[in-house]
Amino acid sequence: MTGRVGYLAGAAAEDSVARDYERRGYGVVARRWRGSGGEIDIVLRDRDDFVFVEVKKSRSFARAAERLSAAQLGRICRTATEFLAGIPGGMGAGMRFDLAMVDGAGRMQTVENITL
């Protein structure tokens, strides 16, 4: 997907993921938060901790997972640190990184606390 269709499909996937987390009791703090080094799709709050979610939409979960590189995860980590530095007490908060994948049929699969 490219252009406007890809943008809209990505936004719809992010909406679905955000609603899923909200149903599970997380609070959405920011969507598409942009720092100096990159963007975080969804920032969530879980009590005193923050969850930074990268959303990948593709035909299959396997293809979606393949689209997250170590370099991209590094940018997300640096951007998350920048986000936390901008809020009171943020640097002392716990954090984790999740990968939320949405396939071509709209099904969702989440991998919590990802590392590469």
C-alpha cells in the first residue's frame, strides 16, 4: 500500500489497536507522537508505567513482524526516552515496547515487551 490508501489503512489499524488496549484498561496518552528522531504510533499509560506501541499492518502477521527492524526499534527507544524526558517524573517511570500487528482481514496480534 502506498499513498493515501496506505496512510488510511495504517490509521485504521492504529485505531483498532488503541481501542483494544483501552478495553484492557490502558489509557491512551498520545497517538503518532513525533520526536526529533522518529515517531511512536501509540503511547499508553498502565498505572505508573508507559507502553510504547509500534503498529504494523500487512497481509499476514509474519509479514508485519518482518517489517520491524533493529534500527527502527532503536529509533523508537530513543524517541520514547525523549517523550519521557518531556513529562514530570517521566524518566523514573517504567516502560516497555509492544508490537501490534494487524493482518489483511483486520485481525490483531500483539507481542508485549519486544526485543530484537
